[in-house]
Amino acid sequence: MLAHNRRAGTQLVEKIMREGRSVHSPSLVLKYIKVGDGAPGRISVVASKKVDGRAVRRNRARRRVYAVLSKHKDSIPAGIAGVILTKKEVLIVNHQNLEQDALAVLKKSASFN
């Protein structure tokens, strides 16, 4: 799991959802904003009921993405705060493809930064 001090809080998530830029992949969407050059990157994961109506599956989707983020926490760009929104595909995609999608959206956000 990604450490709690590397996650975006409630107020920051609301601000990101209102003002953030979006980067898409087949199974994920990253919405992000700049928060400062020296600040460590903060990312939270959201799985809405559009992903699946059952909380068990939504939680599984969130945990899978957090596992990838914790493995690649050095890939989270400094100076951004973001929210990863899961798509339905996150439940059926294998771990390797999920990892590629997550790294791709993080790389795209760093290049737009």
C-alpha cells in the first residue's frame, strides 16, 4: 500500500476533481494539479459505482492500483497531486497491463507538468 502521507486528502481530492487536468489509459484516468515544485507527489485512488456495484470489487480495484503505486512510488512525479479514477477494465486486466497503464499515466502527467 501507498503510505498515507503520499495520498491526497479529502479537500485536495475535491480541488483536483474541480480543477485538474486529465490523462487517460485503457483502464485508468489520472486527474492532477500542480502543488509545488519541491512537494512530494500525492496520489489517491477512487473506484466509483460505475466500476462495479459491489463494494468488494471496488475495494479490490483500489487495492490493485495502490499495490502498483507502492511498487513504483518513485515514479510519482514530485510537485503534483492526483486522483486515479478506475474504469471497469481494471477488474479484468492482468497485473502487468495494469502496471503499464499506471506508469503510462504517471509519465504523461510528468511531461505535462
